[in-house]
Amino acid sequence: MDMQTLLRRFAVRIVTASTRFVRWATGRRGMPSQPLFHSFGLYRGIYIGGIAMRESTGWEMHPDGDEVLTLLSGQFDIVLDEQGVERVIALTPGKSAIVPQGVWHRMVINEPGELLFLTPGDTTQHKPL
């Protein structure tokens, strides 16, 4: 079995186990399971999903909280604009990064792949390059 398949299976198991734990801890049996690779889902104020990325993005910022990104395949750079100074975080399969709340960032796609994301709120702001 290749690394990409293992990472996908691991990601699905993490999200499934987390959802089961939250159901058990809150006593809420009716909580929906989260779509991982087919579409985005809003869950308690957090967008959770997986996306195939082939093109670099423009700038975006999340005022409601930190964003968690995990690369499942490919090779991406996250460019953070920290008070006018750009910082680059290189992502390879299995590597994660946290984009701090309120920090403008963009994705540079060096090799197309799939990204797992947890994005806070629905107030994401965008601006062109």
C-alpha cells in the first residue's frame, strides 16, 4: 500500500473517531458524520473538508480563529504575511501547519495534491495577489 493511501485512511479514521467521541461526550446521537473528500461541511462553526488543489491561490484571512491544514498528497507552500514580512511553510504529505487567526496567507502549489482543512467560521476574507 502506498503512502498516499495510508495517509487518506489515517485522516478518515481521525475524523471518524473525533466525531464518535464528540457524539459520546455530548450525548448528541444525531450529529451528522462529516464529509471528508466529497464536499465541505460546516460543523459547530468549523468548515471541515478535503480538497484537490491544482492551482495556487490568492490571499485569504480567517478572523474567527486559527486554521489547521494537513497535506495528504502533493507539495505545497503556505505563504504567511506576518506584518508585511512573508514567511513560507513547506508542506509535504503527512505534514500539518496552523495558520494563526487574522494572518493573511496563500497557497503555492508546487505539485498538485489533496489538502485536509479545518477552517473557523464563515467570515473568510479574500484579496487578489
